[in-house]
Amino acid sequence: MHVNAPLMQADQYLHALQGYWWPFCRLMAVFSMAPLFNHKAMSKHVRILLALMTTAAVGAALPAAPDIAPLSAQGVLTALAEVSFGLTLGLTLQLVFTVFSVVGEVVSAQMGMSMARYNDPVNGVSSSSIIYQLYFVLLAFLFLSIDGHLLILSVLFKSFSHWPVASGLNYSSYTTFIKAIAWVFSAAVLLTLPIVFCMVLVQFCFGLLNRISPSMNLFSLGFPITILVGLLCIYMTIPNLPEHYLQLTRELLDNIGLMMQDGPGV
């Protein structure tokens, strides 16, 4: 080699960084949708920095990426495929929080507290019920107590083995994701059934009182009692929240496992 020849050309640097570009696309998409990572309290700059740090930490241990020019048409399609799979994986990880979001909305509607809403930092300009905010705070503590952030990183690392870079999109894996969305509604219905039954029973009793004594002002008497009964039901069901959360998390991980088993890298 000539004495004045450079040790490494610019194209060699780009080729070395190329193996980190595809994992960064997937990681950034997951952090944009994963629970707690997508919270508005975590700015975009923090998410980008976190994705860069994670990519630099695990990039060398990932399977070798194919030699694709990032600026070519195939490179753009590969980046879009990585973002698509990352968004799907992030939405799947978010499903447990979505279950309790539905639970909070249903319970708030039954208690008559649907009008007590304020800006939701998770969904931006949309509004969220106060009951869901209570569940969200408890879920955030449970998520951190079981090292959910490390679990997300573990799922991400394994996804590159089951779903390598430039492996294309798999129809069966997205079918599993669609079925998991149906599981969200069924789980939410099962969790809200006891509270909804109690609230319907209270409203049925006030309906009978209205027939027996039409002069009774049910608006001034019914709303406070309905809210108190709803709060009592929430108080009685909250001790079982960690057990339900762990059970739903296990089912969620099983669904993610099925989605990865259908990947082309298996």
C-alpha cells in the first residue's frame, strides 16, 4: 500500500454505517409507538437520541444487513418496510395500554363523568377521561416495575433474527396483528363487565324509584350516588389490576411470538 494512501475511503465509512441505518429505522418507528416511549413528555429529540444510542449498542450484534444502497429505489423500499414493521411492533406493544384506555372510557361513561375530560398528552389534541388517567398512572408504575422498557429492547433485538432486514413484508404476521386488535376489545369487555353490571343495577334501581315517586329529583340524587358507586367499584377492582396486567402482558408476548414465528427469518 502506498504510504500516503488513506486508511479508509469515504465509501468504506458509508458502507460501515449502512449496517446501522436499517436497525435505526426500525428502532425509531418502535419508539414512536411503544408504551411510555411515545408519551408527549418524551420529546422527539430524546427519542432520536435513544434510538441512536440503542442502535450503536446493539448494531454490531445484529445479523449482517444486505448490501443495498440506501438512496436507491430498493433502499427506500427497504427503509419503508423497516418503518412499517417497527410501527406494527410498537402498536402491538401498546395494546395492553389500549385495553385499559377502553376500560376507562366505558367506566367514565357509566359513571356520568364523560364530560370531565382534559387534554391527553399521549394523543395530542384529543381528550381522555380522568378514569383512564388513573389507570394510566398505575400502568406506568407496573410497566416500570416489571422492567417493561428492557422487555421492549429484548423483543426488538429478537425481531432482527426472526424478521431480518430486507426480508419483505409477511401477510401472516400482519394477520396475527389484526387478530390481536380483536383481542383488545374482548379483554376490555371482560374487565368492564363487573363495573358495568353494578352501574346498570344502580341506574335500574333509580328507574324504579322514579316510577314509585315521580316527585323525587333523580338528577340531584342519582348523579352523586352513581359516581360514589362507580368509585367504590374502582376501589374494589384496583387491587386485581397488577394480576390482570401481567396476564394481558403474557398474552401480548404470545401474540408477538406468533407474529415473529411467521417471519421469513425463522
